[in-house]
Amino acid sequence: MSKLAWWQRGVVYQIYPRSFQDTSGNGVGDLQGVIERLAYLNDGTERSLGVDAIWLSPFYPSPMKDFGYDVSDYCNVHPLFGDLATFDRLIEEAHKRGIRIIIDYVPNHTSDEHPWFIESRSSRDNPKADWYIWRDPKPDGSPPNNWGSVFGGPAWEWDETRQQYYFHQFVVGQPDLNWRNPEVKAAMFDVLRFWLERGVDGFRMDVIGMIIKHPDMPDQPWLTDVDPNLPENAIYWRQEHIYDQDQDDVHQVLREMRALLDEYGDTVGIGELFYSLPRWVKYYGEQGDELHLPFNFRLIDHLPVWDAQQARRIVDDVDGAVPPFGWPNYVLGNHDQPRVASRFGAEQARTAAMLLLTLRGTPTLYYGDELGIPNGDIKPEQKVDPWGIQMGVKYTRDVCRTPMQWDDSPYAGFSNVEPWLPVTPDYRTRNVAAQDKDERSMLNLYRRLLWYRKGSAPLYGGSYQAVDTPHADVFAYLREADGERIFVALNFGDEERTVSPPSRGQLVLSTALDRAQGVTNEVKLRPYEGVIIELG
Ligand code: NOJ
């Protein structure tokens, strides 16, 4: 096996800073809280989770119209979360423990309170007049084209001073930057440099495929087959996105970004992208010179129900599509999606953990999934997420952003005052302290899987090959490196299934954490059980 980079071999853990650990006593998590929980993430022993990198969702100054994805200063820390000195300490403390720091980079849009936008909107001829996407109205005064905002309604907002519309792919307070302007590109590249100089190890790049739009911004075609339950204002969701994103010339910008990252050595660029497989693979770059990891959301977007054959199809397709110089990655949850334990069920979530941590490619975990936290119970009047409020749909992203559950004290050890979102009701029994003591808990399953993966060349770096079994509800595969072979068999169903590994082997880990039997050439999987077998 060739030498692997840390971001290939390792496991990433996403922290939503507002919800991880509050140390300042204001009900919102902060960077000091992350520092204080580093030992939980990796203290070098198997009593800790054992992750290799943290991805921090935005902690920048922001009016919080989209909870930090509306940035008003890219080179600072919001006082809610701390300050630059705390960030520097976080880097130092994390690096001491061998934990890399990946930060969120939000290049598509700023906040409308960013000084760049304030200047840009002040007149049609100021130095930053062309830093955002401004267009004249149509002769009848209506917006320049039919594009919709991801968060509902048209993507254009009228500005009285300029007597023009500005474009916002997300909320009104998130104007899109004009990346076709070289000054914008230079300023945003300086942002990357600012953080790389401070020692960050990489970036998760928000909606990176959207930063370049078709220069003429033509109307987009309407989809003919749309979900009848889509709310009236969901214009974006009724269109074919052929001009507002995934334009061929975005790849030139990504090559330049990659060259910049490469100047700083062993860094990683992870991009948020939602495209079809053939479009998605292009983001690795034709020569492997763009993103290290185009985020792969297929186990979220293409697995609406817990189905072994569908999971296999997804993994086979992804594994087959990634170019030889590329590296796959998988993810089951994040700060936008319903919790994995609620999507698939509590027992299924254990099997899902084994799936995620035994595939070929970098896994990204979402905070709290290691405890099996379900969707939060958010009453309509408790909604704060702009998507949940503006789209008029039942789902709100607040459900997956509830505070981390550390112990059974009031507010779950997250804070000593009422948190910004309610703690999930099951926190008295589902928390780190309780699961730490329970040898068969979800937390201990995650720890075992992570540490086992770390020591297993086939798992962190080997090849992947699906294995047929007689059962449609079993997904099985071989992982192989340097002559070592691992067989993974996952029972997605609620019935017992017997499977035979390709040769005799040793069962080393079960999702139930209650057996590690001797040499076997047949294994009986209980409902939702997954096993790892080392082949002889
Ligand atoms: C994608 C992020 O994951 C989401 O949370 C955010 O609202 C939008 N991009 C806009 O930045």
C-alpha cells in the first residue's frame, strides 16, 4: 500500500460549535468548550473516541441569520465562541493530541452585514460595486431571472439605494459574492492564507459548486416531475440547476485553490457538493488537482430507507467512480440532515456505524451520532432555523443541532443555563457518562470500531469488494491490504441470517459487542447485527 495522507487514513468528527460545550455560561457552545473536550475525542487511548481530525462549523463574526453561515468577518472569531487567542490555543492543544483542525470556509456568500457588502450596496460606482451579483430589473420591475433561493422564494432582493437587485442563493441576508471578479477571488484566497498561517489543516468548503454562475444568468427550466407536497415558495426545488451551479469554469478556481493549499503542505480541501456521480467525480480534478475529498452524501440522499441492496449499489457505484488518484469518503449525518438514529432506527444506527467505519474512504462522523442521539423534539415556537421557518415544511434543521449530551445533570452537562436549543428529552439516560460505563453502549461500539480501524491496514487503506450472499437484506464485503483480508457482513433486516465468509476466519467485532468467537466458517447474524471477521 502506498503511503497514505492523514486525511485518507483518519476519521473526521464534525462539531457544531454552538452545541458542543458551553463554558461561558450563555447557553451557546464555544471554542474553549471544544478545548475542554479534546480528551474525549482523542487522548491517545481506547477510552477516548479516537478521531483524527475535527471539522468545526462556522465560528466567525456573524449576525447569525443562518447560524454562522452568514459571515461578517472571515478572519475573526464571534465573541459568542471566544476570540483568536482561544482559536490559537485550540489549534495548539489539538495538535498536541495529534488531532487536526479543519474549518468551515463559506465562499459563496457573505452576510449582508459584511463591510464588503455594505460598501457594495452603497452606490453603483464604489470600489466594491462589482463584488456581489447586482442586476437591473426587467422592464416591468420584476427580478432579472426566475432563479429561486434554496431557502424559499426568489433569489433576488431589491435594493433601494442602487435601484438594482442583488442575488442571494440562501437567505436575504446572505448575498452571493461575484467570484468572476478577480479582486473577490484574491480577497477570498487571502482568507484561506490567513487560517493556514494560523495552523489549520484544511477546509470544508460550503456549497463550493455554487460559487460560479453562468455569466448570462439565463432562466432555468422548470422540472416536470416535482413532489406535490413541495411548498408554494420552493422555487429553487422546482428547477433544473443548469445555470446557477456546477458550471465548468468552477474547476479552474478549484485548481487555483488546490495549488494554494498545496503551498502549505499536508492540508485537505473537502467540498460540499450534491451532483450526479459523473459530475461529482470531476471535482477531484482531471489530474487529481482539485478537491481532496468532494463530500459524498449518497448514504444520506440516496438511502431513504435502510436497505442492504441499495446501500451496496451506492457503495459499488462510488467505489467504482472514484478515479485511481482519488480517495472516497462517506458520511451519514451533518448539521442539515435528520439524525441517523431517527432516519433508520436505533438498532439500525449501530449497523450503520459499522458500515461507515469499515468502508474504503474517509468517514466523517457528526457529533452526538456516537451516542445515537435522535432528532430533537422542537416545538413549532422553538424553531430558529431559517430553513425550517421560511420553507413552511415540517422539517427543521434544529432537530439535528441540539446540545451534546455529556451527563444527566440539568442541560446534559452542556451548559449551566438553558441552552439555545432544547436538549433532547432522552439525555438523562443517553449521555456520555452513562454510555462510558456501559460496555455495550453505542459510544463503546464507536470507540471499538474507530480503534480497530486504526490498527487494521485493510480497513483504513485496503481495497473494497462486495460479496454476494443468499440474503437480500445482508450487505457483505471484503477489505484487503498487503495480503490481510477482512470480511464485513451487515444484516440490515429484522430476521436472523446465516452467512459464510469466503474462507475461515476469526470474528473480532460484533455490533452487539457481546461476542468475539473463535475461528468460524459460518456466522449467524442476529437482526441488525454486523460483524467483522479477520480471514485466515
Ligand atoms: C450549506 C450548509 O451546510 C448549510 O448549513 C447552510 O445553511 C448553507 N450551506 C448556506 O451556507
